[in-house]
Amino acid sequence: MLETFLPLLRAAQALDLSAPPAARAELARRFDPAGPAALELNANLRALLEAGKIAERGALPVKFGRVAKATEATLGFSIDVVHMTGPGPLHRHPNGEVNYCVALEGQPTFDGQAPGWVVFPPESQHVPTVAGGAMLIVYLLPQGAIEFLQS
């Protein structure tokens, strides 16, 4: 299943996350979320979700699952996939966070941003929130670094 995520991992590789708008633009250049490769990837992600192979734990508004820990094979990123319809847990990104967001139902946004790439810089924190529908989010965490906080 790891091969499904390789285009996203390659797009995020060696990316400076300290300036999210620039990082998001570069991600879109490397892997256009509206392009044919993305449409194929999105269909594959939906099929994996329907088969219960990703985001298989928990219950909505947040179903989640780990695909892989950060290793050389994942280019140093951990891979988590979350199916969201509302808020998730408060957390901090020591090394930043790269998200690839796919609309499943409605007109969803992730922290106010449209489907596609969403980037958070190192040392940022947030309560990840989907509004306006359902979204599948692939979380790529450099070195797998994340810290869950008490809200």
C-alpha cells in the first residue's frame, strides 16, 4: 500500500515548511491536486477507505489510521490518514505538517482551506477541523514528530 502514497511523499521531500504559502505553491507545482495523477490517487484513496484499509480506527467525526512510521522508505515522513467531518485533537507540529486533503462529501474545508495541499510550519499547533462536509486527509509528518496537547 505504501506505493499509493509515494507521489505525495516525493512532492513533500526536502520542502521548507517554514513559509506555508510558498510550500503549498511548490507542492501544487510538484503534484497538482487537480491534475490527472491526483484524480487517480484520490480514487485509490477512496477505494482504500471503502475497503477499511485506511482511517480504520475510531468513529466520526474523526476516523484515523497509521499507514507507516517515518522510515527511509517513506522519505522520512510518517503517514497517517484521517476521515474527518468535524474537529480533531489539539496537537503541535515540532517539524511542521504537510496535508493532502480530498473532499468526500459536500464542500469541505480543512482549517478554512479548500481541498488540496495544506501546510503548517514547524512549532505550530491547532485543533484540526473539517467543516462543510467530509474530507479524507493524508497527514505527512517529518520524522513522525507530533505532540498531542490537552485542550
